[in-house]
Amino acid sequence: MESAYMNSTMDKGENARLSSFIGAIAIADLVKTTLGPKGMDKILQRVSENDQSISVTNDGATILRSVLLDNPAAKVLVDIAKVQDDEVGDGTTSVAVLCGELLREAEQLILQQRIHPQTIAQGWRLARNCAREALEKSAFNYDEENEQFREDLFRIARTTLSSKLLTYEKDYFSKLAVDAVLRLKGSNNLDHIQILKKPGGSLRDSYLEDGFLLDKKIGVGQPAKVTNAKILIANTSMDTDKIKIYGSRVRVDSLNKVAEIEEAEKQKMRLKVDKILKHDCNVFINRQLIYNLPESIFAEKGIMAIEHADFDGVERLAAVTGGEIVSTFDAPELVTLGECDVIEEIMIGEDKVIRLSGCKTGKACTVVLRGASSHVLDEAERSLHDALCILTNTVRHPSTIYGGGCTEMLMAKVIDEEAQKTPGKKSIAMSSFARALRQLPSIVADNGGYDSAELITQLTSAHAAHNSENGSSCSMGLDMYNGTIGDMKELGVMESLKSKLQVLISASEAAEMILRVDDIIKAPPRQRDPNMRGY
């Protein structure tokens, strides 16, 4: 047995479990102060020799991605936050905090009441099923063409942006985000929505531009405006008129021979440009550089050429104009050109950008963000991206619920009622799940500087009184701007069912996985035997 663990270290039993709990809870405590509309921001400072940049954010996924971790359970929390960000776009802090609170409850059950982890996991699964059923029953389903659905999208965007940098302009940016998402007409492809950051002005100066903006320059001497554009999008080398032979020697007996080599290179480029011209395009956009010779040929032919449109730029262009990216030009009849009505240069602040209007798909638009500094713009982009993601998911799954801690209290009450009917120690685990859910609105209230114990007891009483009088779900939640409880329906605090459901499922499954751990084995890679040649 000893040889099996050679060069490995192992934590067993209580030590392993406590190590997992402490690591995961520490990560949850790191981000929980950013939760809610009154949450605080973090400054992330890079410490490498070549990069001393900073960023200011309260986005849970961004914070957790930046933290170097050694604890394996803490890495599980980071992973579920990343999945939440990829799947839904919002709720990254909530999922980490809920997982941490579940593990905090499990720690008390194991250490103080000596309940086995498998029993706790069984109770949690029962509680999760109850919570999911209650959550789905409380949801509102709308037809996408319904005007009320558009209003709810606006409310969801306001709720999402309430905890972000854009909170003081949330009405303006919520309308902007809803308009951008509804232009997609259900396609949910965020590649059609470009976010362009331009320092200067204030956040209020941001706007939604109809069409696609490319932050590049038009070639010298070429037309500044093209109508009925036929666009050839390419990823090809257009700089072979320069001799680039590295690590080689060309020995010649006269300068005329050097001139002949250069002329041969230029002739190759002329032939390549001729092949491009046979595609019958009037706009050529290349991912790579376009050197002087081909640029001058395009200018002579009256073709607009745009160079160095990076990979993200050409991919988006291909999506919104209906074209395809090509690298060879031998078969023009097989190439699909992109189309748009007008391509022209416009000014944004002090900078010139290229606008493509009337793109083939008809869904393209660009959000132009203005702000005082690059840090403000970066955080505004993250905030707006979260809102766009949550809106596209809501359009795909048009179900909404009340926010402000309302649904957490509702799920906790349903779980407590079910726990009273459940025999055995599983009911204790179910009650711990309900307490963890109630911690989310409690943390939100604490972050606002309010008396969380008073507000949560008032909220619990309001839900109990409502349900005793009326069978429908209660809409009471936290009014964080007045420090009281309020009606979420009147306040317009709405969230996406998809987001809340993902938080519930991801956090409970991750917490259960960490709970079931009893050993942590750190195994280095097997060392190669120097006597085993050829292996």
C-alpha cells in the first residue's frame, strides 16, 4: 500500500472535509460583499513584471477568474461561476455565495449534530426538487410578441444593471439593451451585437447605432463611401511585394538582379489582386495587412480596401453581412460575397470609424460606449454584456419571476413545509437548505447597510401571511433603496427564471459534490525511469 502512495500526499477524513469546506467558504466570502444593488467593488491588480494593470469590477466571474487558487474545492466554485457566466451571463456571484452558504450549513450538521454527509445530500436533493417546483410555479410565461413581455424584459435588464456600474443610468441602458436584443428576432446570436468602446464623454453619451461599426481606416485614395456594397472578406497575406526571406542568403552579382527579384514579387502580388478583382466586389476587407502596391491598385480600380480587421472583426462581418471568409481566390463562382446598403466613414468623438448600414441579415447593431476612462468602459462593457446575455436567454425561455429575495423566501418556505412532513434526519438537512436560501436576501440587506435580521423576519412574516390568505405566490421582497420590504410587482423588480434555476441547480450540485469528499490526494506526475530507454 505504501508503494501505491509513493510521492503522493493525502488528507483523510475530517481534515480533508474541513479543508474543502474552508476553501469553498473563503471564496464565497470573497465575493459576497459584491452581491445586490448596494454591493461593493473590487480592485484587481496584476502583479507580473510586464503587466501592472488594474481593473475595477463587482462581476463575480471576473473576480474569481483572476484569483490564483490552490484549494481544490475553491476551484469547484470558480468553475460553477464560469459555467453560470457561459450559460446565462448573470448570477455568477449568487451561485458562488449559495454554494458557500450550503457548505457552511453542512459543516454545522457534520461537526455538531454528527449527521452523515450522504444523509445531508439526500435531504438536499429533496429540498432542491421542492424549490425547483415552487420556482417554476411562481413563474410568469409570456408570448414573445406580447407588449407585457417587452416590459418585463426592460424590468429584468433594470434588475441586472442595478448591481453594476451602470446602476445610475439603468433605465437608459436597459432600453438600449432591450432594443438591441429584440432586433435579433429570436436568433440569440450575440455576434450581431457589437460593443465598441470609445473613451471620452460620459456614460449617458452611449448610444445604439443601427448597423455594424468597424474601428479601422479606409485605404489612401480610395472611395470614402460605397453604396450597394459587395464585400469580399478575406484572411490572406497582402504584403508579398516586400522581400521577406529570413535566415537565407541571396547572392547576386549586380543590383539589377535585386531589382528583378523585387519585380517578380510585385508581379505575383499584381496577379493576386487581379484574381480578387474577378470576384466583382467593390469592397475588400482583409484580416491581415495590405501593403502599398495592392492598396494603390485597389485605389486605381475604385475599390474600398480595409486592412487589419482582426479575427473577431472578420468573423462578425461574415455573420452580419452574409458573406464567407476566403483565403484563396481561384474560384470566384464558389465564393459568397457579403452585402450591405452603405459603407461610409463617420466620426465618434475625435475618432473615425467605418459604418456598415443595411446589412444583409438586418439584425446587426453596435452599442457605442462612451466613458471617462478605460476602467469605466471595461466595467460598463461587462455590465452590458451580462444584461444582453440574460435578455437573450429570457427571449429563448420566456419565463420571468420576482426578484429582490422574493423567490428565495418562497422556496425556503416551501422547503420548510415539506421538511415537517419528512421523517428522519433528512428533514434537518432540508431545513439547512432553506436557511442557506434565506441567507441570500440577508447578505443583500447587509451589503446595503440595513438591519438584515429585522428585514428577513418581516419578509418571512409577509410571505406566511400572504399564503395563509391567498393560494397565489407572494410578491414581497427587499426594497433596497428605502431599506424596507416592498411589493416587487409594484417596484418592477423582475428576474429570469432560467438564471435563478441555474443558480439553484449549479450551487446545490457543486455543494453536494464537495460534501461527499472524504480524501484529498495530491499526486505528482509519474517520474520517468532513466533506465527505461525508448519509453
